[in-house]
Amino acid sequence: MLRKYLALSRSTHGVLDIAMPGFAALLWLGHFPSWPVLAVALLTAVAGYTALYALNDIIGVRVDREKFAGAGPNPGYSVEASDLRYPIAQGKLSLGRGIAWFVVWYAGALAGAWWLNPWLLPVVLAAPVLETIYCLLFKLSWWRVLVSGCVKALGPVAAVLAVIPEPSPAWLALMVAWLIAWEIGGQNIPADWNDVEEDRRVGARTIPLVFGPRIAGRVVLVALCVTVLLSLALPVMSPLALGWPYRLASLVIGGYLLLVPAVALLRSHEGRRAARLFDRASLYPLAQLVLILVFVLIG
């Protein structure tokens, strides 16, 4: 039974995503926070991501059932694909239980946010609203990619607010722009590309469907080039002495995990290449977390 709930919340992908708030907090703070703050922040992040991914499937259950009513779901090749993908739509988990799972985890996220910094509450409250808008735009507009980028940026923004009460708005905007570019180029478009046949059957308005593989591939590459370039500016918001060794390491990470598979996708236009890019880009937060950890420990 637990596997069904974990599949609802895409736990494998969620664990990887949690690395990004960890990276953001360490980047801005320059050292580990106190153990109570670290523990509560980690639990809050787990609760938030668990709730939000579950909400995605709850809001999108009708569309997901349409996909299953056709030729069957694309099994996919991404980290979030499994036999239990969309457990509510498959009838393996009731909608009521899914909603209860979301409510429990979301309540935990709200409680943790209040304890860490009451100013986090607007961020946590905005997350399900934006996620709902994102899901509802599935058949209406490809501009949903920007909403997706904003949703993905909320976790790291919350992490910064948990350790820095009054962060610089300009540096915060820079970090958000970096996160949105990574989400669009490395996550959202590749995921839609991998699901293109399913989405075509249900009349979705995704970038790969609206503009075709050639334009979609170019958008992916441009977004990820922006991601890598903006990553070189991230050290300005940190008290750590992150010089060119850090920037060079970040450039290598971005080149290997983002740009190399993006170029391969642009050349081939194959769904498997899109899935490979999605998988590689999903490791980008973890790689950035490991990198900043090294500099925190040696600094």
C-alpha cells in the first residue's frame, strides 16, 4: 500500500528535487544552520514536495484517465516512470485516500514553515495554487511552462527565507531565473516530449506538440545554456569565497548533465533522448548540492 502513495508523490524524483533547497540554503548561508533548523527544514521540504507531487496527480486525474482510456500509458524512460505511475488514474488508489495523503503532508509543510519563519507561509500557500493553475492549463496553453518554473523555484526560495530573514531581492530574482530556466529546459519540456503520444491523444498544448520537435529542441538548448551561464553568477549571493574553481566545477556539471544531452536531443529529436535529458537534469540539484557541500566543508 505504501508503494502506491509513494508513486502518487513520485518519491524518487521528489528526493532528488529536495537537493535544490538544500543547495540554496547552503549557498546563501555559507555554513550549516543549527541542528533544530536543519531538521525542521528537511522535514518541511519532504512534506512540501510529497504533498505537491500528489496534488499534481489529484488535479490531473481526469486527463490521466483519458490517457489510460486510449492505447495505454507510455511507460516512459524517466526516473518517475513505474508500473504504479498515476495510481489514482489506474484505479490502484482511491481519490479520497490520495486527497487525505495530500492534506496530511501539506499540513506538515505549513506547520514546519510557520516554525521556521512565518514569512514562509505565503510561499507554501502559493505552491498548491500555482500547481493547480499549471494542471488546468494542460489543454489550454503551452505558457504553463512558466508556471511550472515558478512552482519549482518556490522550494529553494523557501529554503533561503528559512535561513536568511531578509535576502536581497535582486539576488533572489537571479536565483529564481536560474531555476526557471533549468525547469523549462531540463524537466518540463523533456517530460512532455517523452509523453508526446499520450498528450496528443488528449489534446494537450505542450511545447513539443504546439511547435514540433525542432523548435522544442532549440528552446531546450537555449534554456539550458541560460541555466549554465546563470549558475556562474550564483556565487555573488554567498558569503563563501566561491572563486573560479567553484565556477569551473559548476560549468562542468552543467555541461555534462544539461548541455551534452540537450545537444543530443536537438540532433536526434528522439523521445529516448528527451527521457535521458530529463534523467540527467534531475541529477543537477544533487550535483550542485554536493559541490556546495565541498566548499562549505573546506571553507
